[in-house]
Amino acid sequence: MGSLTGKTAVISGAAGGMGQVACERFCTDGATVIGCDLDQAAGDALAQRLTEAGHRFEFLRVDVSSAADTAALAAHVEEHHGGLDVLYNNAGVVLGKPVLETTEEEWDKVHDATLKGTFLMTRALAPLMKGRQGSIINVSSTGGLVGFEFMSAYCAAKGGVLMFTKACAMDLAPDIRVNAICPGVIDTPMPRSFVSELSDEEAKAVWENFENGHLPKRVGRPEEVVAMAAMLASDEASFVTGAAIPVDGGWTAK
Ligand SMILES: NC(=O)c1ccc[n+]([C@@H]2O[C@H](COP(=O)([O-])OP(=O)(O)OC[C@H]3O[C@@H](n4cnc5c(N)ncnc54)[C@H](O)[C@@H]3O)[C@@H](O)[C@H]2O)c1
């Protein structure tokens, strides 16, 4: 029996680098998983792969920054699953730009997907955890703990996710535990696309800087973040709430 057997989990950003790994890990640990993302094609491919492997998984296209979409997701979960045990708010959008060049549209895009989305998903889905000892896991970042150059919109959104987590842990206690994970640089399409906009030489230097910023002198793997999320989702973490846990290879220890 896996540590998530009998639990129903919603994972956002399911089609992305960490989201796909999270969906597979939570299914393997025994959960029924509803993955959601904007990317229908990648979500459908994930659903095919996981259901063919015998897992209980379904994909729904959801824009987490839309109140209508998140309400429709909650109605679907209530009708088809009868309630919810775990909400893993993993969707997010990054922007690498100096603050004075950041447009209002870019700021809103980062904040809508990252911070507003975390709020709307929580507001829509937390009521389905009533009486079930739920767990909400919010993905913040080292950028929610310390500042990074050219990442003001992202750092502000991830810092917001972190404080939203702590305040929600108080509002939703004692039924629901709410925690944040703060990953370092993890090898997914997100940091890869960030450096792909640079010249080859700059991209190499930035990637080496990413590697050297972590004490193990490498970037992280999605599995290493998802392992923490799986623990927080499980009853093993029954006394952990309101926490912001770095999974950052010691980046913020320095
Ligand atoms: N990769 C890293 O280095 C890193 C570090 C710290 C934190 N994070 C955070 O981890 C989470 C997962 O990141 P990743 O590296 O897998 O990135 P990713 O870009 O591979 O995945 C993000 C996913 O979120 C989805 N998404 C974006 N906006 C959405 C919306 N409005 N509604 C629904 N889905 C939406 C995207 O379609 C994508 O599939 C993000 O919150 C990210 O900010 C990543």
C-alpha cells in the first residue's frame, strides 16, 4: 500500500516538467489524481500514459487564474470523487526581465497564474476537504525567500505564495494543513526556456551559475521536489503546517 492510498489529489501545472513527475509519483503512491493545466495536448498525452499504466488519473484543462474554471473544476471533483484530500498548487509562470522593462501585462501574467491562481484554486477546492484532514501544498521558490536579479515580478508572486500559505494555514486549521515548498533551480522546461533567450555564451555562464549556487554543484531534479510534496501530502506530515520548506540544495543556506 502506498502512502497516498485512498486519497484524491488535484495537481495544477500537471503538464509541465515538475507537474508530470508529480502526477506519476502521486499515482504510484496510490492516489487518484486529477491533473489540470492550460496545455490540453500535453495533458491528454500524460493521461494516456498514466491510465495505460493502470493508474487512476484524469486530465482537465483548467486556467487556474479563472474563477469560472476553478469553480467548474471543484464541481467536477465533488460530483465524480465526492471530496478532496490533497491540493498541489504547482502551476506557475516565470519572467526574466529587469523591473524597469517589465510591462503591466507581463506582471499580471506572472501574478495571475502564480499567486491569484493559488488563491482561486484554494478558495474553490478547500471546501471539498471538510472533515478529511486535507493537505494543501503550494509551490513557492527560493525566489520567494530571497531576491533574484531580473525576477522582480516572479519573486513578488512567489513571496506572495509563501505568505498566503502561512495565512491560509491559520484560516483553514485544524482540518487542513497548508505548506509551501521553495525549490532551487530544477531541470525542467522553465529554467531551460529562461536561458534559451540568451546568447550561447551567456546561457552557458548562467547555467553554470545555477549549478554552482547549489551546494551539491548541480541543479535539482523534479523528483527531488516531488518527493517532498508526496511527504507533505501524506499522513506522515500530520504535524507540519504553515511551513516554507526549501528544496534548494542549500542555495538559501548561505
Ligand atoms: N523549474 C524551476 O527551476 C523552479 C524553481 C522554483 C519554483 N518553480 C515552480 O515550480 C512550479 C512548476 O514549474 P516547472 O519547472 O515544472 O515549470 P513548467 O513551465 O515546466 O510547468 C509549469 C506548468 O504550469 C502551467 N500553467 C501556467 N499557467 C497556467 C494557468 N494559468 N493555468 C493552468 N496551468 C498553467 C503551464 O502550462 C506548465 O505546464 C512552478 O510554480 C514554478 O514557478 C520552478
